[in-house]
Amino acid sequence: MISEPALDRLSAMFQGPDVSGTRYTLISVLGRGGMGVVYLAHDSVLDREVALKIVERPEDQANEARILARLEHPGIVPVHDVGELPDGRLFYAMKRVRGDRLDRWMAERRDLPECLGVFLRVCDAVAFAHAHGVIHRDLKPENVMVGEFGEVLVLDWGIAHEMQNADCQTPMAGTSHYMAPEQARGDATIDQRADVYALGAVLESIADVMPVLAIARKARSADVDGRYSSVQALAADVQRYLAGRAVEAQRETVFDRVARFGRRHRLPILLVLTYLVARVLLLWLVR
């Protein structure tokens, strides 16, 4: 029997693009998408493995590589090299990320604080992109990688666009469940709140705790003005939840306040209750 990795290598060798004249040798296929194919390749100059993306459509050739080159952030995959194949298609080499997609990573019964910690790191990378005038437009668990050593990387910036004067004119693109209504309609202008909507959908997939769902629902408001105004504002509400404080997305009842107080001060409450129970038992035994 031939293993799947071996089949991928054979496929890359016999069906892959012509990379002759470059410093790269194709090893296997890492993934396919609307913008192109990503191969695992060997860099003969630096003797290392890289992710080599071959861009299929001419109109997309310079977009992702140019945007990624501008976004130097620990949560965004860096571009190492860019060039042209003999057939005229653009290729660019990126860091090879070892790890698992966010949806598969979460399937391993991670606890809520750990998952929300990863979510906040995704928010940090996206907020950095927004600060540099770029919206991702296709945020989803499949485009987030959690590395072997805890690193969190936002991938696939193929349909990202630059914002000009807080707006950008873009054609409809993205993934339906994570796509903001204005993005799905193909509105002439969208801004960073489209990414806020997508992050709300990602947050919904992480937790079913009521305050967290309230945050996700606010981020996913159909009304653009009803969402968080920025990724930083969304992240701040998640941080408030993790710190045991009231979140802006949910109006608290008395029961909610009591439950939140109990979660925030669980250890002191348990110690006091243990002391009271011990005193009662001691008094009962003495009598």
C-alpha cells in the first residue's frame, strides 16, 4: 500500500507546476483554494521546508504576497520569497506552519479559557492588519492554525483588501456562514466590521456559555452599526468575561451578578463554606 503522503509527493512530481530554474523542489500538496495551490517544498539555498503558493488567476497574482509582506506580525505568516514560474504564474514562499486548524484543535476537548485565549490572539493579528489598512474578508476556523508550540497564525489572505478612507470597494467573496450581510450582498463599500462579524461567527463555534454567546451575537449583528466598532472592542469584551467582569454585550440580571461573583471569588467562598461546615460539625460533636 502507498501512504497518502507518498501519493501527495507523486502527485506534486507528475502534476505539479514546473519549478525548474527556482530554488524549490515540490514535495507534496498542502492545500487547494480558489486563489491557488499550496505545496510543501524544499528550499535548496537555505535547506529548509517552506509552503510554496502558486497563484492561479492573473488578477490575484500580486495581492496576497504584497499584503503579507506589509503585515509583519507574529500571528501572520511571513513571506520569504516571491518569483515567477516559466509559465508566467506568480509563486511565493511562506513559512511552513506545523500544527492544526483551529476547528480540529478545538475538537480535542479544550477548556473554554484556553480556546478564548487562542481567539484573542487571532483578534490581535486581525486588529494589527486593520491598523495597517487591511481587512481579511475570509476569517474562519479553517484559516487559523494553532502550531505545535502554541503559536497562533491567521492564514489565507488571498481575498484580503486594503481600506482607503475607512472603506474599500470589493467584489463579493468569502465563506457564506462567516460572511457579513453587506459582504454577501456585494456592497460597494465594506470596512473592518466585516471582519468583526466573521470573528463573531468563529466565537460562536468556540463556546455555548451565555455571556460568550451574547458577545458573539453582538459581533454578528446584521446591522453594521450594531456590531462592535472594532476588533479591539470585541476582544475587550471577551477579556472582561475572562476576568469575571460584566460584559457590555449582555444586560445583567441579579442572578447573573450573583453567578459572576461566585465564579470570580470561587476559592474564598469555598474556604468560608468549608470553615462554616467544620464549625457546625465541631459544635454538633461537642454537644
